[in-house]
Amino acid sequence: MKKFTKVISIVLSVMMLAVVFAGCGAEKAASDIEYVENNGKMVIGYTIYEPMNYEENGELTGFDTEFAEAVCEKLGVEPEFVVIDWDNKFLELDSKSIDCIWNGMTITEEAKLNASVSKAYVKNAQVVVMNKDKAADYKSAEDMKELKFVAEAGSAGEAAINDNGLNANYTAVAAQSDALLEVMSGSADACVIDITMANAMTGEGTSYAALTSVCELTTEEYGIAFRKNSDITEKVNAIIDELKSDGTLEALAEKYALTLAF
């Protein structure tokens, strides 16, 4: 009987140790700050989206690119930028293919449900873009219901198309830049993209000089998405306040012709 009791005691002790070690492991895994610091880098998911993240002379640049670099410097880690499929952005975040989504991401209920979202940092709007020759005929969403629309899959532009009843002839594309190409080529009548991109890439002196913004469908703000319950969000919010106070964000906003959200 004593031998049996001793065996049971040993088994229970092993089980308790296993629970303790498992708990420690779970606690360690739950710290995103430690995960990123141990890797020595923050993997940043983005798509080509001027003026937030785009290539110039073969180098990645843009408001969000420089913003992320400044934050990573204060965190003491290197930024690593990775192109993602925007429609699967939260899956990439959960799987740890990336550590954050930092690419002019509109703060939506979906984003807050699927991620830990930073404070808002830039104001934005979703606008309809079409050929200048047609613009005079379309003043509101009601006028455009029969048009062939395109937008980036999973984007705020796509949501604006659905919310405004413009989806009767809608096709999703891989990126906002692709949406502009579709309109420029005549494959689509109009697209819905961020006003920041529309201002940077359409009109006189741009590659899309024949295109123009017609009307705003929604107004919104940009934020950075980290993993759900991530402890990085609070730390990055504090750094955002620092970069606001020292003038870094104002200088970047002026450089890229953006309006800050604070």
C-alpha cells in the first residue's frame, strides 16, 4: 500500500511540474514584445500603396515605411517588410508570418475583432476614381449604381462599394494599384481607393493623369494591427506619442501630404 501511495505521489508531482512548465511556456509565448525582441526584428506586412509604402529607385519608402522604421529604432529591433495578400492579412498575423499590418490600414470593427489595433494616426477617406471625361456625369453614389467597379479584395474600398450599393457589377482585384490600372485601361468604369493614394497617384503630373476623384463614400482613420491581445500595442502607442511630441510625425505628414489624426 505504501509503495502504491508513493507511486501516486510521484505521478502527481510530475503532472504538477508539467502544468507549471506549460504555464511558463504559455506566459512566455503570450509576450509579443519578447518574441519580437528575441528575433531582433519586427516583420511588417504591407502592399504597394503610395504614399504609405511604395518603391522609389528600387528602394521601399513612404509614410508608413519611415514611420515603422522610426518606431522599430525606438524598440531596438530591425524592420523587415514583407508583401502580403491583403485579403488574408489577419491570417498572416495569427500564423506569425508577420508581426503587424502597417500599410494604411483602416480602423474597422473587423480589424478590432481580429487584431489589437493601435491608436489612429492618419485621417483618410474612400473615394471613387474614374476617367476625367466621365466625371461630370457622376456626382453621387446613386448616379453610379450601373457602373463597373473594382477595388482591392478585403479593403475598406470594397466595403464602401458594398455599403453604398455599388456592387451590382463589382470585381475584386489584388491591390489598389491594380484597381487604378483596371480603370485606366477601360476594363472598369471606376474604382474605390483611399484618398491618400488617389491624391498621390492621379491627376496632372502623375502616371494616371487622365483619372480623377469624383466623391467621398466614407471617412476613416488608419491604425497598425498587432496580434490579438498583443503587449506591443501599448508600447507602440507610447512611441507614437513620442514621435508626435518631437515633431517626427508632423514632418512625415508634411512630406507625404497627409493629415494626422491627432
